[in-house]
Amino acid sequence: MKRRTGFDLRRASFVLLDNGIRVALAPMPHMASVSLGFWIGVGGRHEPPSLNGISHFIEHMLFKGTRRRSARQISEAVEGIGGYLNAFTSEEHTCFYSKARHDRFPELLDVLTDMLLHSRFAPDDIETERDVIRDEIAMYLDQPQQHVQELLNAVSWPRHPLGRPLTGTKRTVSTLTRRQLQAYHRQHYVGAATVIAVAGHFNPQPTLRTIRRLTRGWPTGQPDVFPPVTARNRGPAVRLATRRIEQTHLALGIRTCSRHDERRFALRLLNVILGENMSSRLFQRIREDAGLAYSIYSSVSFFADTGDLVISTGLDTEHLDRVLRLIVAELRRLVVEMPGRAEFHRARDYALGQIDLGLENTENHMLSVGEQVLGYGRPVSPQTVKRCVARVQPTDLRAAARAFFRPERLSLAIVSPLRRDPGFGRILGRVSS
């Protein structure tokens, strides 16, 4: 091994290869499977406006065939051994991953390295996939619950790549050329931007030797940087899209902090209390007590330099004003007063339990380790995360709520039969008054 840094996942290792690839190995010898992920540090927020959607387009193209395999042979090579193969593009990275019985790891590694190193980008395949992606964009726009999330991104991060759709638009996808796709792939799929994460039943030393051998031809290079978030609002931002639909769909975003901010652990617990599960305040008050919506939930996301907490629901249009006022009231309550001891401990125990449950299978373990190496430069053990969560106190929750639940940090997107905004910004302005 050329360089090795330890971390306290049991029997795990973190290795830097000569070509810049970082390899995180997390053995789980009691499991029957192994999961393998190739993480590339490029996503939607790296893209200039004219290339919006190119990372997602490349993700699709790597499944379309290599010098050795057709698209069908790629899928058969993994599914034919009882495994599966998938990929996703996010704001800051692209991940290609597979899972199979542990003794099939060499086949998984061979298929994924072939896809990432030797994809053909054949002109006919590009045109076929261009149509597929345009259909995917249309499908998302036809789903109001998806449309409202993209609308929220646009209003939360104006004039910034985080505000653009990861799929691109029909216009940008229609203009991307083969030369642009290949050049972008060469620029970003380089060693220093790549993490290989393996979790499950495997022998670390032979596995590392196989990875070294099959990635020997990986191009070297440095990862690209993306523009920081600098936009600031003076008050709540609201965007309404009028559509002839039966329900109104609402998404309320709160700009928070980055993955490197210690307050993220308090925000994690605030989210549990607010809307992450059926015991949460929003679910109990709006669904169970008032019967105003079938589902309401909240989620948190953290990026390199910012983050957000998003509350989402679908409801009868005539209930929109009341539901928005109830949401604001719950946000304000968290600003004004600390949660009670019993509620706080339930939220903390839930968060701690979810960390353990989320790592019970090899795929989730691989996804966690890969994302951590890209985000923090090293894997972070579940024990370390749990200690950070356990140190959070009720006063930390109130401090985080006071810092982030403020009118100028709020953005509201609504997809609805409504033809005009009756003044939702005024309601949002009361969150900290």
C-alpha cells in the first residue's frame, strides 16, 4: 500500500492509489453480499448554464455500451450472476454502483471499470438516449410533487447551478454534442475526483490488488471546483406555478448550513422533531389532529458550503392558507422554546437508531462510506457520528432554529390551480416575529 489512513470502522482501510483514486474498504464478513461503488466528484452544480444536465447525460451514456460490451451485455453481466447495477447523479457527485453475492466481486469490478473507462459514446446511442432523457424530463414535470421540488430549487438558489434541474432542460439536452460529452467525461472522470467504496463480505488484500490492476489505466487529473453560494434574500421568496390539477403541492425550503458546520447535528434532530416521521409535530398537527393533508414530511440536505431543510406536502387548495400558517407556527415554536425533555430524547434516540438501521446492509454501508470520502476526505465511523448526535442538547436545537428559521432564509414553491399569490410571503414573515 502506498499510503494508508486508518479510521475506526471495524477492520476497514482507506488507501490512496498512485493514480489519485481513493479506495475505502469496509469489510462486513458476516454478510453474504458485497456492494461496490464508483463515486465521481462531479454533479449538477459543476455545470455552466449551457451544459446543464451533462453530468446526468453522461451517467446514462456509460450504460450504453463499451468496446467490449453492448448495453445488453452490460446488464446481463451483472444480472446474470444474480446482482444489480444502477447509478445516480446528485448536486456534487455521480455514483455508479452494483451489488451481488460476495464471490462475484471480480465480475462487478470488471463491468464497472469497463463502463467508466471504455464507454463508446456512439452517435446513434447519444441520439437514442437524448430522447429518453427528454421523456424523463417530461415525466418529472407531469408529477406535481416533483415539479414543486424543482421549482423550490430555482427560487432557493437563484442564478446558481443548485437552482437548475439535474436532468437539464429539454433545450440544453437537445443541444449537447458528442464532443462536449466526451470532453466533459475526460475532464471530470479523473483519479483525484474518484472514490471506490467496497462494503460487505470480501478479503481486503486480494480485493485491493484487483482494484489496482483494473484501474491501472485510469486517467490522472485534478477535480474541478464549483461556484460557491453567495445569493442572499432580504425576505421570503415565493414562486407559484399554476396548473390544472386536483391538489396543491407545497414545498417550503429553509437555507441552513454546510456539511462541515457543527450545527448540522442539531439540525438533524430539529428535522426529526419537525417532520421526519409520524411522531413529528407537523405530521401530528396537520395530518392526525386537523386532517388537512394525507402526508407531510421534512428532510435535510447538506452540501459543501450550504444546506437546506425542506417541508413538503400535498393538500386540498382551500386548506393551503391554514396549513401554511400551521407550518410557520411550528417553526416559530422551535425558535421561541426548547423542546421538552421527553420529546428531545425520543428524537435523539430515533436519530441514533436510524444510523444503526441504515448500515444493516452492504449497499447502504457502501453509499455512506463513499459519500463521506468525497464530502470529508475520509470515512467517518458510525460511532463518531453517534457521539456527535449524542452530544447535542436542547439548547443547541433552539440556537439552530433561531439562526436558520428566519424570513430571509425561507423560500416557498407552490404548484396549484391558484392563479395568483394571495400574500404567502406575509405569512412566512411571521416565523421569527
